[in-house]
Amino acid sequence: MKNTFTSTQNTSTADQHASNVMYVVKISLFTVIALLIFVLKGSCADSTHVTAKNAVYVQFAGVGNYHSINFERVFSQSRNLNYSYSVGYSPANKSVSVPVSLNAFTTGRQHHFEMSLTVIPHVEKHLYSTKEDLDKQLYIKPSIGYRYQKTNSGLFVKAGVGPQIFMDPPSYDVWAFTPKLIAPSAQVAVGISF
């Protein structure tokens, strides 16, 4: 009798996990499709391309990655969009984060609409009387926002807002996570492009 209950409970937990994952996937997919339609309609865009393809900036954000130093590189340009990636580093007292993002922003002289998808692996160190434990977490942040960047080098500013998906798997099984939609986050970044 006990084994039947445990088996039913495990199946119920697996079904709930699958349902949560599908919910997060549906929200993310809907957001990305809506943003692509908006951007591809040509909003805020002319055919002027960015010639300053690198940027270094400091970003301040909500939950998941309070501050970070980042490098960004424009790797592709089309008629209406510029595509870039960025990698950052965020040390804290007993934790470290490494935000990695993929961005798309409109072409134009200096004012741009931007959408991005950021993945932030986050590791926290916990000290116990007999041992040390590393808590591994993951934040996923799709966002939309505004970007100020001239076509040539100079001041670089961007701001965005979006939902956050949080995953904190147990140490004994990194695949046994339940994605949680947590409070939206806003971020602001200031730096230079060159």
C-alpha cells in the first residue's frame, strides 16, 4: 500500500513539473513572437547601422543579478535589426553570477527598441559547521526596453523590464527543478561603445 502511494505521489510531482515547464515555455514563446512582430514591422527603425560594435558597461538590475560588469559585441546586422551578445561578471560577498545575453535592437542613428534574453547562472556559498555547500541557481530574464547608442563610439545607455524565471534545483539532482515565475525586474546599464 505504501509503495502505491509513493508511486502516485511521484507521478503527480512529475506531472506538476511538466505543467510548470510548459507554462514557462508558453509565456516565453508568446513574448518573443509578439516582440518580433513589433520589431519587424519597422518600428523606430531606419537602415543606419551601428559602426561601434563593442560596448563595455555596468548594469544594475533587480532580483537575480544586482550589478555586473559586461562586454557586448554586435555580431550581425540586417536591414531592421542589429544582433549582439554580452557576457558579464558579478561578484558578491558569498556569491558569483555570470550573466549571458542575446540581444536584438533596431537600426537607427541613436534611439533603439531592444529585446533580450538573459540567462544568469548564480552560485552561492553556504558555510555550515562541518561543511561548505554551493547552491546553484539559474535566472532567465526575457526583457524589452530602450537603448541609446550612437552609430559611432560614445555613451551607451539601456533600460529594460521583463519577467524573471527562477530555477533552484536540489543539490542531489540538478534536473529536478521547478521553474517559478517571480517578480518582474528592471535593469539599467551605462557604459561606452567603441
